[in-house]
Amino acid sequence: MPFALPAGDAPPIPDGFDTIVRLPLRDDDAVASVRTGLAEVAAPLLLALPALDSIEITVDGTARTLTARRTAPPQTGWTTSPTPPFGAC
């Protein structure tokens, strides 16, 4: 992935974070579109990204954090149970 800033000019990643994504936007329409999209980010995103424990979204200095609370280790694949014979229920 190409970066807009040389590595030496990139701001540091804050303590406690593994990754940070900063998006320079081309114009006011792009800013409005991204603001709308970020406002709509909700818990289902963490279902789609099970390796993440939390996501922090910061816009203009205001942070919002989504946190996953898992009660059991994630399973891989599908779990099935036998179907009772027809009429047995």
C-alpha cells in the first residue's frame, strides 16, 4: 500500500495502539461522506473482524470506542447438531 507521507514525516502511533489509519481527504464532499460513514459504524463491524477487541474512531478530537465482549473463544466453521427423525418432536 503506498503512503502519502514518507515514513519519517508520519505522525507517531499513540501509546496503546497497534495500528492507526489517517485519511487525508481530497475535498469537502469527501469529508462529509467519511463523516457520515464513520457515524454509522456500529457493533456488527466487530463481528466481521473477530481478531479485533476494540475499534476507536476519532473525528475532530472526539473519540468513540466499540468494544467486543466475547464469552467464549471464537469457533471456526459451523457447529451442527443431529436432526431428530421426522415426527420425533
